[in-house]
Amino acid sequence: MSDLRIGGLASGMDIDSIVNDLMKAERIPLDKLKQEKQLIEWQKEDYLEINRALFELKDKVFDLKLESTFSTKKAVSSNENAVEVNAESSAVSGIYTVTVYSLAEGVFKASTSELPDESNGSSTRSLYEQFQTEFDARGLTSNDSITFTLNGTGFSFNLGADNIYTVVSEINDADIGVTASYDADLNRFFLTTTTTGSQSEITVSSDSANFISNGVNNSILKLNIDEGVTYSGQDAVYDFGDAAGLTSSTNTATINGLTLEFKQGGGATADITVISDTDAMFDVIKDFIDSYNETLDKINSKLQEKRYRDYPPLTEAQKEEMTEKEIELWEEKARSGLLRNDRILGSLTSSMKLIMSGIVANLGGEFDSLDDIGVSTRSWQDYGKLYIDEEKLKKALEKDPESIKKLFTNYSDIDSEKGIAEKLYDVLDNAIDQISDKAGAESSFSTVDNSSLGQKLREMNRKIDEWEDRLIVIEDRYWREFTIMEKAISQMNSQSMWLMQQFSSAANS
């Protein structure tokens, strides 16, 4: 750029406006490059939007490839007050009788009578202050400590420094399978095992002051615990059909694909009925069809979208002269139809419709097409949209769910024998790859977009950079030329003034 720009001081011309107008003409190729770049970016965005929809549909199709999707079971208990039940897909259909003889229990010990108040009204008393009468009877003072072993872990507390809440905290922090608590309203101490079953236990040994053991009368905490005695919980005991005398350490048991929740013992009985969950299968198929239609509509809308070639992307200068609403309406038309009649999308929709309307060969069951189970198209104007006859689909699921499972999941090396989900998954996967090759992917470990549109954008950016550098040179040249002109005019004006002065002097002499 020139060091000095003279803007019409000598000529009286508006050089700034002249140069700006000249540069507008020079910028036309650059504006066209930027408009072309904008179209590519919009097209890339449209492709990525389609790919997001395809990924979502592909996930649903993947579920339809799994046999477990069509193997869901439903279990019903005839007596939920005794046994509640949930079924996994591995559960075998049938009726099973469950009899519960006893529930799983842990060990729970509580103060059998009220203890001295742990508070003096403003603060918590120490152990000695709270149980002074008992400790005095044992010849202990506030300077002494007491020790005991609970579930194999030793504890020691200073009578003058520690309080009942210290005891609770240290037992709970020891992770010995026992939880301690103290109710200040009831003034009672509690010990309970953290689990149920015969392996849960409370054992007190080496209790130096009979603080928690030696029965109700001798235990300072009035706990019905004898030193050296192990108090154990009990397992749940139940029968599952002919399998008698089964046990569980909790009140939940998993057997034969069923999760049983025991609610009542004493010989309580419940009949468990296991059947195929056709409602769940129906919901999966319906959800898939809804997603399929939504995706197909999105693709078809892009394929049929009108292209407005008289509405190119706006330049920055054009945007400055328009309102936001005008820009919005213009760009709506400018970016319309960028995927109209797109080869990749057109091929994809044709394949999708062919798969969904086709027959799966050699299944050997009741149904071999979607139309057989109540899923079909209606009019060519719907462009492949599917409709569900819900009553027909539900009846088909009840009649032959195994056949419907094969209709979607059947695997074969022969294309005509592949299930609908198998074939559709492959088609979607291939289309996603093609679109990614064309427009790139939103999530990629690579920082370089090697898609065809990505390469085009890099080339466009290179050309734009070159043109911007060229325009700087061109504008600089215009200013140099006008500056030379201004200097020449200024010199001519100076010479003219000198001549006029000379003539004036000669006339006056």
C-alpha cells in the first residue's frame, strides 16, 4: 500500500468514492467465490443433518437385529403380597408355583429400656456423665477407658472425653457389617447388620465393662446381647416348583430367568405365569416404523426441495442494505434444493423402500413380509411412508412371535433370505459411509476433512485468499495512479499560479 494517498485535494474529485466503485467491480469474482463457498457449506450442513438422522435410525435397526429384542418375556404373580416378579428374556414361558417359608432377615438389637439422657440441655454429655451410676458401680472414673470387641474389631473409648455419638461414629466407620445409631428422642441405642441372611451376624467379646453385652440387666446400653454369643440372621427359604428348600441371603432371588421379590413368608404361595411380552415387541416395531417414516420424510423433503437459482447467497454488502427478516427470507430460498435429486439419497430411498416392501425367503414361518403383519404403504404420493394396522400386528405377534422375530433378524449369506433389519442396517451403514466421504463427519479423530466437499472448501479458501491479496494490490495501484494524477494537477496548478503572478507583475510595471 502507498505511504501517501491524496484524496482529491488538487482535482476536487471524490477519489475515495471512485476507488470504492472501481473496487466493487474488481470484487465481483471474489464475491462469486464466496457465494460458491457458502453453497458448499450449506450443502455440507444438509448432508450432515441427514447423516444424523440415519445414525439414529441405524441404532433402532440394530436393536431389531437382536433376537433378544423379540424374546422379551412378561411375568405375572397371582399373589403379589407374597411374591413380586420380573422376567428376563431368558425366562422360559410357563406357570411356576413359588412357596415362601421364611423371609431373609438380619440381626437387630435395641436398648430394651430408656437410657439416661445424653444431653445436659446445651451440649452432649460424656459417656461417664451419661452413665455415671453404672460406671461408679463398676469402680470406673472419668479418667478410665472401656474396651470391647465387636465382630472381631476392637474398640476403645475414654469415659471423660468420648460420648455416645463417638461410639456410633467409630462403629460405623469400622466397616464390620454392623450399623450403630442412637435415637435422642427415645434415648435408645441400636445395632443392626448391614446385610440379611445366615452370614450376617453380631458377636461381642472382651467387653471390659459390659458396656454392650451380658444381657439386659448387666449391659449398660440395655442390649439383649450375651458376650461370646454369635447372633446370626436367617436366609429366605422357598420352593420353586419341584425345586424344594432353596435359600437366598436376601429377599430377592434370580432363578430360571426370573427375579423373585419375597414379601411374605410362613408358607405363602404364588403362581408365576411367564409369557412372551407381545406388548413390548409391538412398541419396539411401532417405534422403529415411526423413526423410519420420520427419516424417510426428511430425506424425501431434501430430494424434492425446490431450487431457486435466482437467489444466490448474499454478499456482505447486500446484507448491509437489508433487514434481518429480509435476509432470513432470502437465505431460505438461497439454500433450498441443494440436495434435490441427489444420487446418494435417491439410491438410499429406493433401497429402503425395496427392503420394506419385499419378501424374506425361506423363513418357514407364518409371515415373510411386513405386509403380512399389518405394515404397508398406501399411495405412491406418500413416497414409501409405512402405515401400521395395529390390530393386525398385535394378532400376528400373539399368533407367531417367532416368525416375526425371524422376519427381522434372520441371518443368511443369501441376500433374499436376510431379515429386514439385517438388510436395512447394511444399506444405512453404506449410505452413512458415502455421505461421510462426500461431506465429512461431525465426530472424527482427524483434524483434516478429506471428504470431497471438504477438499472443495479448502480449494475455495485458497482461491479466496489469493483474490483478497490480489485486490489489495489492485486497490493500491488505483491509489498510486490517482495520487500521481493529484500530484501532477497540483504541480500544474502551482505553475499556473506562478504564470498568473508573472503576468500580473508585468502588467503593473
